[in-house]
Amino acid sequence: METKFTKSITEPFKTLGNKTFGKLYFAQAASLFGDAFTWLGLALLTYQISPEKSAIILASALTLRVTAYIVFSPFAGVVSDKFPRKKILLITQFFRMVIVSLLPFVTQEWQIYGLIFFLNIFSAFFMPTYRAIIPQVVEKEQYREANGLSMATFQMLSVFGPGLAGLTTVWLGAQQIFFVNGITLLIAILLIISIPFSELQKGVNAENAANDKAWRNVLKGVKLLFGNKIIRFALSIEFISAIAGAMILVNTVGLVKTSLALDDKHYGWVMAAFGVGGAITAFLLGSLDKSKTRSISLISGAMMIGITISVANFVPFEGLMLLWVLAGIGQTLADMPSETLIGENIEPQDQGKVYGSHFAFSHLWWAIAYPIAGFVGTKFRGTDFLYGGLLTITIVILAIVLLKPFKNQD
């Protein structure tokens, strides 16, 4: 007998019975899965090119990544209304496949910057086009489940991806890991090719809107995002989490290979531990904090990741493994409630605008956080995580004092 619990879990997967959506979903899942391998391999590549400058190079590359999203994503919706969507999906995935396959042959810092920036320009056009197609190819009553399945997969692969990539690096090595992403993108391309052209063009003519209305909707989304007290607090916690997360992504490779004098495999294990911690928490998060504001989850997650990274410079490899499991737990506790809070606190007709604004600002936080991590990692080698952790904890305290999340909402 199917219970409410099992039904809530299985219902979204029924949308995969729609062949067009199913192929799109697996194409996107393959793409997201491969991305994790590229970003872990990028950290090892920057260290290989310049060990003493790896933190600043990696931070700059990751900043270029989110900058491409922020600058080009707003134009993707316009482009998807004026050009065949199947061509947009195929062109963007093809060039991403070519670019990631070139990364193993990079020998200069400027080559990293160029390839990463162009890689994410194509990503910035792929994702919004994919999002725009979903409501056109599934039935209206299934859209919520289809979109929910897509978002859940994005969340889970962002958590599982680094762990799986870390484990794979142990066996394949740093250079070969980029080709894994190339293969996953090829799979995505083949799935998109198999979808009829007409299926992906549904609803295009009906979606054209005046530019002034579009800009009004953008501004309304921003206003609603920052106008709700608890969502505003959750967004501030995401910024704090981005700073700590950027420290981990940018400076772990130097900590493992320079301070601990270990090899690529050990770096892979550490990043796998970070992913495992986040994955465990993602499964349990719904039962950990059921309060209306999710303040306990948000605050405890931000404090946990701040405290954890503060002591990372002073522990052996085994201790770092444990700390990065805890850091993964903390980051998931701090990041995941925002999406749920938007769904619970914003009217359905306005949720699309607010989710769009949230996407832009969450990437903006990382665009700010990566240069901070690169500066700290370069300026304070040997104590970088201590200073990064103290900065994180300080901002958490300021956010609690200034935003007062435990008081009644406005």
C-alpha cells in the first residue's frame, strides 16, 4: 500500500514518463554530474601550473565562472524566444564539451581564464533555456513535480558531485578527470538530438513579453526577495556560507599538497569527505528543522562551517577528513533552506520572479567570496583557514544581531 510519504517521493519520478521531459532531464543530469569533475580537476590544474599562486588563480577562475552567469543569464530568455531552442541546447553543450576537453592541455594561467569564462557563457545560455522548456513539454498539473525533480537533482548533484569526483580522481588522476565531463556532455548531446525539433519549440510565440514588463518583473522579484524578513536572513546566511565554501574550494588544494605535503589522491579523498557530509545532510534536512523560519538550521550550519574551517590549518590529514565532513554538513544546513522558504513565503504567481532573483544574488555572493578566498589564501599562507573561519563566525554574529531572525516576521 502506498503511503503519503512514499507517494511524495515517487510522484516527481512519474514525470519521467513524458519522453521529452525525460530526455531533457537526463541530459541536464549528465551535464551537472560532469561539471563536478571539471571544478575539482581545475583546482589540481591550477596547483600544477603555479603552486604558490594556485589560490589566486583558482579564485579568479571561479569568479569568472559566476560573472559569466550574472552577466549573460538575463539575456538567455530573450535568445530562447528568438532562436530555435534545440539549436541553443546543442550548440551550448557542444562547445562546453570541446572546452572541457581542452583543459587537460592547458599550460598557462591566461588559458585557464579564457577557457573557463567561455565555458560558463555557454552554461549561462543553456540553463535558462532548459528551464523555459519544462513548462511547455509537461502537462500543467505535472509541472510542479517536474520542476521539483529538476531542482532536487541540481541540489543533490551539487552535493554528491564533489564527493564522486574526489573518489574518481583517486583512480583516474587529475588530467584524465576532465574527459569524464566531456563524456557526460556527449551523452547530453545525444539525448537532445533524439528529441523532435517541434517538441522543444512549443509555446515560444506565446512567451514574448514587452521589455518594460520584463524589467518590472525583475525589480519586483528583487523587492520580494529582500522584503521578506526570513528570506532576507537566509540570503545573508548564503553569503556567509559562500565565503566559507570558497575558502574550501580555493585553498584546500594548497593545504593538502603544500602544508601537509600530500598528493592528488589525498586531495581527492578530502573533497570526497566534504561531498559525503553534504549528501548525508541533504537526505536528513527535512526532518532536522521543521520550524517556520528554519533559523536553527541556517545559524547552526553557518556557525558549524565557520568553526570547522578555523582549525583546519592545525590538524593532520585524518583530522582534515573529519573536519571536511562537518563542513559539508554545515554548508548544506546553511544553503538548502532558502529554496524551501521562497516556496513557503512567496505567492505562487510571484515565485518565478523571486527564484530568478535568488539565482542571480546567490551567484553574486560567490563572485564576491572567491576573490576574498584567493586573497586570504595568498596573503596568509599557513593560517588562511583560521582567518577565513574567524571572518565567517564574525559575520554570522552580525547577521543575527542586525537581522534578528528569531523575532516575528514583518
